[in-house]
Amino acid sequence: QKEAARQFAADWANYTYEKGGGQSFWRSLLHKVYGVEDPEKFIHFEDPITVDGTPRYIDALIPSTKVMIEHKSGHIDLGKPGKQSGMKQKLTPFQQARNYVNGLPREEHPKWIVVCNFKEFHIHDMNRPNDTAEVIALADLEKEIHRCILSEDALADDASAALFAIRRKKTTCANRIRESLQHYISGAYGTFLQENII
């Protein structure tokens, strides 16, 4: 996975145009780095919502892990307020995404908001929305991959068939070991041990 992250960072190091590559960036990240076999079934792009009576579109949503993504072009400073289309006030990308949350049913509200400009990922925990974002540079993805909310531990079981198979195999083995121990202890030798030793 680290090698995949290194290659992904190299492939996208000089890309800056959101409209031309934002969706491909996330599909590639999910598939090549995190092993999601069919990203199209895992991530939604441009879901329509209405905020304050105005139609808006969410750049990306990952419903199973409750992640909302706001993607910007490479020249955008993710921490700086800027003019947003159709909005009077200047907002940071995070503030823009947080505003979009109001257009979703409460049960679909994200646990995390990720804003990205190809160069950096700013990860906001919505349980602590006023805290400083956790920042991961694309160039450091190989080293920081365990910190990302898209890490294997954070992905839903159905996101990666390989991951699901590993977890299922571990569960099956654990169940078989437990059943064998129970059978062994409940047998004649187990009874002998209980009567004469325990």
C-alpha cells in the first residue's frame, strides 16, 4: 500500500485543475491506494442539494463512511476565504462544505469533511468542527497513510473485497478455534481435568 501511495503521489504531483481531474483523482486514490474494487459504487459525485433555496452540488460523498469531500484546484489556499459561486460572503472550502451539510437529511450528515486541492488533504472531524484540521500533504501520503480517514480500518467492509475477505477469514478461524476448544473442554479429557486438577 505504501508503494501504491508513493506512485499515486508521483502521478498527481503536478496536476492542478479541479474540473478536469478532481473525480479521477478520488477514483484513483480509492482504487489504486485503498483497494476499492469498484469506486463508482462507493463514492458519489455532484449529488444535488438545496441550501437556502439555492441548488448546490456536493463535489463528492462517501455514504458508507460518512465522508464529504470539497475539492479545489491546485492554486486554491484551503485555509483562506474566497469568493464562492452564487454566494455573497467569502468562505473557506471547509466553510463552504459545512454549509452544504444543511442540505442533507440529518442521518446523512458527514462524520468528516475533507477538503483537498491535489496538494493537501485537510481532514475535519465533525465531532469537533472547530478544531484545527488534520493536514496530510500529497507528497507525504506514503508516510502518513495510516492517519487518513480512508485507511483500511476506516473503510466500510463492503468497500474492498480483499479487505472483507481477510476480516471474514480471521473471523472464521477464530470461530473454529473457539468451537474446537469448547468441544475439547467439554469432552472426557476436559472432565478429567476439571475433576482432578481444576
